[in-house]
Amino acid sequence: MSLKILITGSRGFVGGSIGRSAAKMGHEVLGISRATQPPRDWTGKYVTADVVSADLTAIIREFAPDAIFHAAGTASVSASFIAPLDDLRAALLSWSNLLDSVRRSGARPLILFPSSGAIYGRLKSLPVKEDASVQPISPYGFHKAACELIAREYANCFDLRIIVCRLFSLFGEYQRRLLVWELYRQFAGSEDVVWLQGTGAETRDYLYAEDMAAAILLLMNHETQDTASINYRVLNVTSGVETGVLDLANQLGSLVAPKKEIRCRGIERSGDPGRWQGDISSLQALLPNWKPRPFAEGLATCVAGWQK
């Protein structure tokens, strides 16, 4: 089934990943971003607008999307400690503005919001289910949690249909930030030693970007066809597999520079939980045919893309 999909923040890593995958599958895509031009490989339609402040009502009415994915906003725990007010504005104002633009438009598309595993904070038991308590330990996590509350407001008070997708640790060849990319740059660089800032015992739940996009598009298809679907749903969208940071570094090293030494500084970073692993049983119940590729396979594909 072909869908009309509107993506805010379409120039970013998450929005771009979903937009490219959607276009390849034959969906009609409209991207919105502040930049005057779309990315060079963007094949869908494109509109320049600041999602924080622009009235998006006319765009929504004219395009009449079946589904909206809100990828505009922030994506950095560390940056949220440096400028928490900027993080709050970018996260809450862009999301609230989109939801109210949909409300004013009179349309009722399916709306998907990329929240984060950061809302769970330090996990006491693994894997974590969606009904676990919300205990963020970073401004970024608090702002994602606040966005989820606003999503419930618009679902309950204005009958909007919203799915909150809690993403954990994404990676892919279009990414140019965060741990996998930073380690790759060290292995590809000239230094003999690759440094991990923590102990290496930390764990994350990694999901390859194309598998994330596949899950999102399958959710869109499923939920737009299910007219009896509930208005508000929360899902962990991740691999469900716990991977150690030192294991990640060793796998990257074997692909890029096997002779380099890996050392750990043992520094605990503010806002970073020790372990992460999401329970994806709810997602798999909805999408029984979706299966993320093994981490090693995704990592090899990602590295090959970077090396090109």
C-alpha cells in the first residue's frame, strides 16, 4: 500500500533514513526542514520551514499525509547538558507546533514521534518494557518525556492518532556523530591507540538505521489500515540485543584497523546509563515479519559505506 508521508527534520539522520527508505518503496514523501535545499540524494518533495515557529497548517492540508514522522528536534544527551534551554526549545516547541498545526488543519493522519530510551534512565532490570517507570537522568531525557506527555494531551484531548517510538542507539552510514562514528574515525585515523571514554563495560542496544526505517514504515502501513487502532501507543523500536561498548570497539577494529590497541579512560559521562536493552515483544507482536539484522552485519555494512 502506497502512503503519503510527511517528514519533519528530513535533512537529519533519522528523518533522512526514513525518507530515503520510503521513496525506494514507492511512497510519496514530503520533507520539511529549515535548509533552503534538500539533501542531494533526496527524491521526494521538499518544503523549507522552521518547524519550531512556522504555521504548518496549509502544508498539511495541501499534502494531506496519511502519516507524519516528526524527526525535527535534538539528538544529543551531552549537548543538552551544555545548553538545556536550547534543547528544551528545539524538542518541545517543534513537537507542540507540529501537533497543533495538525489539529488546526482538521486532518487526522497517523503521527509518529521518535522518543528515546533515555526516558528510562538507569535501568534496574533488562530488557526494559514500555510500562517501566520514566526516570530520565539528562535534560535530553526529561525533554523527551515531556514530549510524550504532550503527545498524550493531543491524543486524549484532540483525538489525534499518535505512536511514540522509543529509539535506543541508532547507527548507519549517513551518521556523522555519536559513539560508532567517533570510534570509526579513531580506527581510520593515524593514532596507534583508540580510546574509549568509559570503562568499556557499558552496554547499548544498537539498531541499524535501515532496520529502524523498515520498522517505522511497517508501523505506518499497519496502523493506517487499522481504523480501530487506539489513539495513543508507546513502542520500543530497537534490536532488543545488548552489546558491550568494548565488544563494539573490537568488532570495529577488526573491520578497519585490527592492529590498533584499544584503551579505556574509565570516565563516567553525565546522563549515560551503564546498560541499555529494550524489550521489543510489543513491536514484534504488531510486526511479526520485521526482524533486525545481526549487529555485526549492520556494522560491516555501515563501515563499508563510510569507507566509500
